[in-house]
Amino acid sequence: MKNIVITAICLVMACFVGPAFGKSYNGKKVMFIDSYHEGYAWSDGITRGVKTALDGSGVELKVVRLDTKRNTSDDFKKEAALKAKAEIEAFKPDVVIAADDNAAKFLIEPYFKNDKLPFVFCGLNWDAAVYGMPYSNTTGMVEVTPIPQLIDQLKPYAKGSRLGMIAPDLLTARKEAENYKKVFGYDVTAYYAKDLEDWKKGFLELQGQVDMLIVDSDGGLYNDKADELRAFVESNTKIPTGSAYDFMAPLALISYAKVAEEQGLWSGGAALEILDGAAPNTIAIVQNKEGSLIINARIAKALGVNIAYELIASADKVIE
């Protein structure tokens, strides 16, 4: 499966870099605005994808981070967006790439809707229409969680169909649960944790309330407690758990993970196409398609379940 994922990502790039091949974009500027912070695995993956797409093109890239995962108040987000707006005005980019929802909600929609400056968004959860997109100056990649595929993997080890989700109390987590119902028809018992200890409390409570548990992104908020959290989960997992993030795989039995680099590669490629003269609204908005299967043998052992050999053989990674 790993080769399939890598090949598919390369094909994504091929869709865009054709017009740019052999060309120099010296003097052109692209700004990448990350809603979150360096060190958060999802943001780091998108950043790598953007840099890979633009590497060798001659484009000057500037990265700006809003840090709205660690600072969740609307007042902070609005101030961070204003600072990013000032960065844009000072840097004068030819194209802006903006990752994740807060950049769309607090920066693009209020200040750059239908503006002359082209924007390529990525990582917008489920539906860009909630921000009134598409605009005349935008294109992008929407981020959809492969929840049906993940649940299909968990079902053989579950005693029923009741679905739960554990996550920090963040906008993106609430949007996830809403769209599990809206898009796929899954009713979800969600627990939104205020801090790490509350996360542990919710994890324990949900063990007795649902049959399968989705471990949503921790937003990079608990990175400094990773070993503690991993030991806690391995000692207290009583039902099959799953995640859609590779960096959360140590906490879940099975992960069918979205590929952050896919978002960045596509966005960087779209930016190059815009630099070649394409109007943003002529580039179709797309959804992510790639997934990485990860099996956690440590949690399987703790649960006392036997993962089928065929599934292990097809996995991109096995945590032992």
C-alpha cells in the first residue's frame, strides 16, 4: 500500500508541474499561512508538501503561522489574522497558500474574499462552502476524513456499532463529529476534553458507552506528554480504537490516516499553475484521496485481538 500512496502523490504533482517543468519563477513570491504551529505533525506535513512542490522553482517562499491550535479564543484568532494580513501587505506575494479552517474563517473570508490576490486553500475540513467559497480568487483541496474506511476496519473487532470520539475541545473536532453525521450518517457520542487529564477521563468514560472509539487529533497539544498518554491508552483500552492521523496511531488499534503532504503538494502545484497564468477559479476544488494504513500491535495485544495476517501484510506500518 505504501508504494500506492507514494505513486498517487507523485501523480498529483504531475498534474501541476507539467506547465512549470524547466521554468524559473525567480522574482515570484508565495506566502504559506499555517493556521497552527510548527511542531504540530499535521501542519509540518503540509509544510513539507508545499516546500517540496516549490523546491527548485525559484519561488521565494515565506511561512507565517497563526498558532490558533494552542490559542483558541476568537480574540486571539482575529489578532493573529490581522498580523498575517499585515505580513501579506508587506511581503506582497503573488499567491498565498492558506492551510486549515482558521486561516479561511479569520483571514481569507473577512479580508480577501473575491480580492485580486490569488489564494490556494488546503486542509479545510469537509466543505469550503461554510466560508462562502469558492470565491473568484480561490481554489483548493478540501480535507475529508476517510471515516467509512476506518470503521470498516474496526467492525470485525467490535461488539456493536455505537461510535464514539475523543478529542480536545477545538473547532475542528466539533466539525468532525458534525460531518460524521451529516455526510456519512454516523451518530457519534463525542467527548471534548479541556486538558490532558480531562482527555483521560473522557477516554475511560467512553469505553463503557460505545463499541468503537475514534481518537481524533490532539492538535499537538499533548506532545510533551506523549509517553505518558501512550502508556495510559495501552493500559486502559477495552474496545477497538481508530484514528485518521498517523501521529495519533500510537494511541489507536487501527489508523487509516490522511496524508498531510498530499494537501501541501497539491497546493504548491496549484500555486505554480496560477503563476503560469491560470485564474484560481478555473482550477477545480478537489478532495484528498490518499490514505495510510497503520496497525498497532501493542494495543492489539492489550485488547487480546488477533489482526488478520492479510491486513498486517497490507499495512504501511505496524507499531510493535
